[in-house]
Amino acid sequence: MKTDSGAANVIEIFSSIQGEGKYIGCRQIFIRLADCNLRCEYCDTDFRRADFCRVETAAGAMTFREMKNPVDVNQVAAIVKNFVEEVPTHSVSFTGGEPLLNWQFVKILGGRLKNLGLKIFLETNGILFDELKKISDVVDIISMDLKLPSVSGGKNFFALHKKFLKIARQKDLFIKVVISRETTDEEFSAAINLVAEISPEVLLILQPVTPVRKIQAIPAEKILSLQATALKKLSDVRIIPQAHKFISVL
């Protein structure tokens, strides 16, 4: 699912704001990697491999040029360096798809970028715990999804999430749970119990699903009810939607 340790199939590289979770609104550089090991029903990202990587022409320009895939570490490091010189940047987000499928690339490039004084932000579906171990030395912040069966094709990943969480809690971690009209009380309670068992102090973000295809918005009263349930066992539970959608930025 990857090319080699020094190169990867990258979908796009751009500078924008983080639109989800704990660091919402912070300026970041996004490196979106191809491939994913899941097929979530609410996913709005095309993570298929591409012949060319879209590279923003300048930080925040929202216009792009193309670069031939696979892209190597030196090319990406140079692009990031140029963006940072244009706009002071909080961190670099490795996103996808699932970036841990390309963990060697993330490890090598992440080490290079830390030398620029940047924090490394990992957006992950929270399943590939062995791969996380291999790159934990370069990762600063982890945005970990906890997938509910109702939005993951009926599949239960809680056992894998538990193993992942035990490693990820050593970092600046927050957990994101996408909630929809289809979210059941039973699966949500099971997810909360999992987090409470391993790391009850961790920040939990409830992200109301952004409607796409057949996925419907969750009613406001259900959102508040789920937060109330979570707060009985966890110390910090926040409701935060996808903010970048509201202002139409990448």
C-alpha cells in the first residue's frame, strides 16, 4: 500500500486551517496521503491513488499545480519550508486516507519537518497500533477517530481502538467520534466505556456528521443527550462540527 520509505502517493499538499477538534482554527500545512483501510459511510474525501499530486501554488492561495507521483521526501520538505516562510504555521498535518499505511514516509518526513520547528499532527482512524509505535518518536499531536459501527458498515473496531489508545495517550491526544442520526445509545455507551477504562481524562470531541449521500444530520437534542451521557464518565467532552465547511476553505 505504499511505494518505498522515501516516497509515497500524495493526493495534495496545501496550507489552511484545522477545521476539526482541539486545534480548530490553527494554521496548518496538510499532507494528504492516498489509501485507506476503511470505507466509512460519511467519508467525503477521495483517497484513491492519483498520477499527480496537487500542490498549492502559495500558502492559502487555493490554486494548484501538479507534481508527478510518487512524491519523495525532499520534494515535500521543500514545499513545506516555502509555505512556512510565507505564513507562520502551527503544525503539519499528515492526513488521508489513512497516513499510517505510509508510516515509513511519515517517519522520515516528520523527522525532517521537526527540524524546522514544526509540530507533527497525525490524523488517523485509530486502528493501526503497530504502525503508530514505529513513528511515535516523531509525532506530537494525535487526532484519533473512534469509529462507531453505525457509520463503519456495521464493523466493530473497538478492540483495535483499545490497543491504539494505550499507545496514543502518551502524546497530545484527542479522540473524535462522528455521530449521526443512526448512532445508537448502545454503541455510543460502549465507546465511552472503552475510553473511560483507558484514559478518562482525554479530550473527547463529538463531531456531528456533515450530511453526505444518504447520511442524515443528527438532531440537536440527540447531540446534547449523547454529550450528557459521555460527561458522566469522561472529564472533557466537547461538541465541535467541521468548521472549515462553514467558511468554504480546504
